[in-house]
Amino acid sequence: MRPERDLAPAEARQADPTATSRRGFLRIAGLAGVSLSLVSAARRAEADIGFFAKDLPDDKLTAMFRTILRIRWHERTMADKMLSDPDYRGYNHFYAGQEAVAAGACAALRNEGPFEQIDLVYSTHRPTGHAIAKGVDLKKMCAENDFRATGLNGGYGAQMHLSDPAVGFIGADGMIGPGPVLATGSAFAIRARGSDQVVVFFGGDGTYATPHFHSALNNARLLDLPFIYVLENNLYHQYAHYSFSCPHTDIAEAARAYGIPARVVDGQDVFQVYNAMHEAVERARAGGGPGFIEAKTYRYYNHWGAPGAKVGELGAFGYDPLAISSFRPERELRSWMQRDPVDIARATLIDWGVLDAARAEAIEAEVRAEVAEAFAWAARQPLCNPEDGLRHVFAEGTVIARQFG
Ligand SMILES: Cc1ncc(C[n+]2csc(CCOP(=O)(O)OP(=O)(O)O)c2C)c(N)n1
């Protein structure tokens, strides 16, 4: 039996004592709504999605746990490097806290095989978790993030432009908006070719207020594309609560308005994410059109970089009314950390008899060693050549426009 878990961070339901302004009030109202919706949405999800994860073999379930850990230790190691190693060039929009979304969603995809058969993922400015879950080479990703010539993209792209088509990770994208339009175009091409691949776009709550969100969903439904929008609602876009730009408590409501089947899931529980994703992938692959999954989640670090973080510690804290790191109450962060995706996955697998505590600990030690080795390998690689930076930006040679050729 799965353990009964407290699905909502209790403190998130309490009023923020520092907030007296109208904006503060709106934020409290939004938080309260989100927490309540988290409870009801999670229960609804387990009740009617179908519980596909329970039928998976042990090694597949364990692989999801391992993916979460790989993302987590990549994040923590990178944060430590940024804070303590003056020779490290890498930067990150940290994904820690959201690991279960990438791990659960990508576990339901086809990730191995020829490019014409694997499922495709379009990512965001916060891509490292999606990349790891889709199966990019960890060493080459670490090298890319540190601008090394042997990195995934020759060291010219770094974190916000990671891409590895070999595993269907079409790539990160620093622009908020266009991603789902590109992904629906890709889904259109796939359907035109008669392939049964599906295309997934990961986007944040901040994508709701862009025209691309609505255009992509409209076209996906209109053309019944094999397209799945995984919306990671981590409550904030950059430094603003999503209630400032979205009238819905569940952004999934907007997808339903376009006629797209939409689920709201607890994004801290990898198996709930997997269940919803499995359902959407099966439907899209069979020609049943698009799907939308809103995963309620939270990020443990600041929007960008590691301000407020300390070496060896998870998360970024500190309340300074004048600093940009004060965009959210510290107690809110701490209450979300009590429902950590690593802890939830581990506890569930132990409860199901898939792992015991010793095996879970051994897996974590293996992952930590693997991540440490990836960063050490990357640090030994040659740097990319800054003079070549523009080489891959413009077409070289003569280009003849088709209509004149
Ligand atoms: C077109 C565009 N406008 C503004 C920005 C600056 N920007 C970077 S991240 C971000 C908010 C993203 O929020 P969300 O999609 O919720 O993702 P999160 O950062 O919360 O994971 C903004 C506005 C941008 N990258 N692109």
C-alpha cells in the first residue's frame, strides 16, 4: 500500500505575516488556492488517471529514482562549484526541487533508437533536469556548461542552449514563449511523416501569459497533433507569483478551454507525474491528439545562479527586503522542502518493497560518484575557442534562395 502522505505544505496555507500590500494579499490568496488545489488535484489524479506505475518492473521504477538523484546531485555539485571554484565558468537556472517532473515525464517516453523513432523534448531556460532525464551524456553536459570544446555543443551553447538530438533532446531555449510553437510545428512534421513519435514541451507558469501558449494549444487541438505540454507550475515566474499574470488557480483550466484533456498532478511525486504522462503519451501516439499536464512543484534555488545558497547545503535562503532573493517567503520554501521529490520517491519504493533503505543509500552513493566523475572529467577538457564563437551562427558559403534557384 502506498503511504498516506500530507499532500499540501501546511505552512503554505498560512498567511504571510510580512505581506500587507494588495500584491501581498493577492499572493497569499494565490498560495492558499494553490495549496488547496494541490490536495484536491492530487487526490483526483490518483482516483481517475489510472495507476500505471504500479505495473512497472522494479528496474524501471528504480531507474526513475536514479534519474531524480542524478538531477539532484548535478544541481548540488554545480551550485557548490559556482560558489567555491573561481576557475569554474558555468552558470545555471537551477532545477532542484522539480526533479520528479522531468524524471516522471521522460520515463514515459521513447528515449532510445533512431532519431526518426524517438520522442522529442523541447525545453526551457531551466533545462538541465529535462536533459538528464531524456538521457544526455552527463559528462558532455557538464563540459558544455563549463564552455569546454568537448561539450555537447562544442562549448558554445552552455546551459541555456544545451541540445542533444541523438537522444531526442531538441534543446533548451532562453526565450520565454516560442518553445511550444516550435514543438507543435515539430509534432505537425512528425504526423505528416506518418511516424508515431510524440513531442513534449516543458514550460513554466510564466509561459501562460505569452501568446505562444495559446497559439500552440489552439493549433495542437485544431490539428490533433501528437503534442504534450508539461507545465511546471513552480508558483513563480522569475520573481513574480503566477497569480499576477494568470487568472486561473490551475493553469490546466486554460488547456481545457481549448478542448485539450488536461491533468493536474503533484509534481513532487514522480509516480503521479508518470501516470499522467503515460496516459497522455498513449493517447497521442495512437492519434488521439494533444495532452496537457500541470505539475505543481517548487524550485529550491533563486531564479538564476546561487545567491543565498551555501556550499554543501541544499537550497537558497535568506530574507533581505532589498534583495531580489526575497521574492518569496522563506517558510514557503522550507515547507515545500518537507515534501522533497527524492524523499517521496525513496519512501514510496521502500513501501512497495522495490528497495530497502540500504539499497537506496547505495544507489545514492553510486550517483554521487558518477556526478563527481562527470564534473572532474569536464574540468580536464580543453576550453572552446572564443574566436570561433560566430562560426555556428551564420550560414557559410553561398546560399541560393529557393525561389530563384
Ligand atoms: C521573451 C522573454 N522575455 C523575458 C525573458 C526573461 N525571463 C527569463 S525567465 C522568465 C520567467 C520564466 O518563468 P517560468 O516560465 O514560470 O519558469 P521558471 O523560471 O519559474 O522556471 C523571464 C520572464 C525571457 N527569457 N524571454
